[in-house]
Amino acid sequence: MRLKADLTLLLVAVIWGSAFVAQRVAGQMGSVYFFNGARYLLAGLLVLLFTARGTLPNLKRMPRAQYQWMFAAGFLLFLGSALQQAGLVYTTAGNAGFITSLYVVLVPIALYFLWGEKPHWMSIAAVGLAGAGAFLLSTGGRFEVRPGDALEIVGALFWTFHVIILGKHASKFEAISFSIGQLFVCSILNIGLGVAFESSLTFSWPLFAAIAYTAFFSLGLCYTLQIWAQRHTPPADAALILSLESVFAVLSGWLILNEKLAAIQILGCVLIFVAVVLSQFKEWNSGAIDHDHLVEGR
């Protein structure tokens, strides 16, 4: 089951990376909060329609703790997504990608200082490699501080705690209803901020396509898959696998937007792949994943 969960997270990283192209298109059209609110709302409705067969989950049967953690996850999702999109208005995509990927490094650090979970030495080495790889991949080795970087740094903190909450608390509840709940919370908060600070969302077909693609695939599908997969994968390892999003974002940009990769960026891709392999090797080396578990995961 662990292998199946890891492969599921890899699929999530592929889709999230390809969605970066759609978000770049939307980012050129002005709205931050209405764009986020629309796609998270559509994502929640899609999950409800296709996985709950068009009926609302039985709200009375949900434990009170589920409501609390759904709101917490949705609130962190709102903060992370809003700060990331707002930061992109004032900084480059490369800087935003690098800073956001810092959650890969911050997850085991937060687990250690707040939950007392001592990281494996291979995890420490892996997060170092992942951080270096993300830096080379996203910035080409040159990091220039820009006005929006502070927003991206704060956003990375909230992505960190969102990953941890899903790993520690979402696994206690039914995955579909939890996913729908956090998506709706995130949407409502984004729309509320849009009403307060933005003009109405101007319709255009490219923007509609960006909302639809990110809602259906990167949000509705991927966040549901992420909740299920993190039942069987530790938060630190999940963060490392999801860090491959930056690799697939660059590859999608190359294939769709004809963006070129410099040699130093290719080196960054290699470092991230090595980090992910190293994070998994500690499990194989310790015998935590034996042959029976690998067979079960197929």
C-alpha cells in the first residue's frame, strides 16, 4: 500500500506541475482571490458530483472533530493559495517556485520542533538536496529578492502546515467529505477576500479554461488523492515526492510554452530526483517496506 500511495503522490505532482501553465495564463488577467475562489468552488462541486453521486454527505454523521480539522485544512489552504497567487503579482515565477518549494525543507523541521519527531539522517540529506535542486531549477542559480518574495515565504509556511495536518488528522476521517469540506472553506474565504478587495471577475475563454483545468485536475482530483495517499505515507516523504511538481512544471513549460532549460536547471532536476530516491531508500534500508508490502502496493 505504501508504494501505491507514493505513486499516487507522484501522479499528483505531475498534474500540479502541468497546472502551473494554466495558472500562469490566469495570472496575466488580474484577479487573485476571485480566480482562486472560482476554481476551488468548482473543484468542490465536481468532487461532490462525481464521487458522492450528486448527494451531500450525511452531515449529522460527521464527528465534530472532522468539522474542526476540515476548517483548519481549508483555512491553511486558503492562506497558502492566496499568498502564492498574490506574490506572483510582484515577483517572478522562478522566485515564487523556489520559495514555495521550501515547504519540503520546512515539513521535517516543523515536525521536529513542534511534534518532537526526530528526522532520519537520510531525510536531512534529502531535504538539503531537494532545496538545492529547487533553487537551481527555479532560479537558474541566481536569486534576486523581489517585493512579492515575502508573501511567498509566508505562504510556504502555510503549505507546510497544510501537508502536516493532512498527514496527521485527515487520515482519521472519510477522505471524500474531508476533501469537499476543505475545498469549500478555501473557496468561501477567497471569494470573501475578492468581494472586499477586487472588482468583479472579467470572463474570457483562456481564464475559463484555466479555472476549469485547475479545478477539475489539480484541485478536485489531486487534493482528494493526496488525502488518501497521505494515510499511507509519512508527511516528510509526501512533501519530498510532491516537490517533483517543480520538475513537471518546468517540463510542461518546455513542452507547451516552449521554455528552455539551462544546464544548471537540468542539474536541479537531477538533485530533486536523487532526494526523492534517498528519502525512500531509508525505508527499504530499515526494512520498513518488505516484499509483501511491495506486492500489496501493486
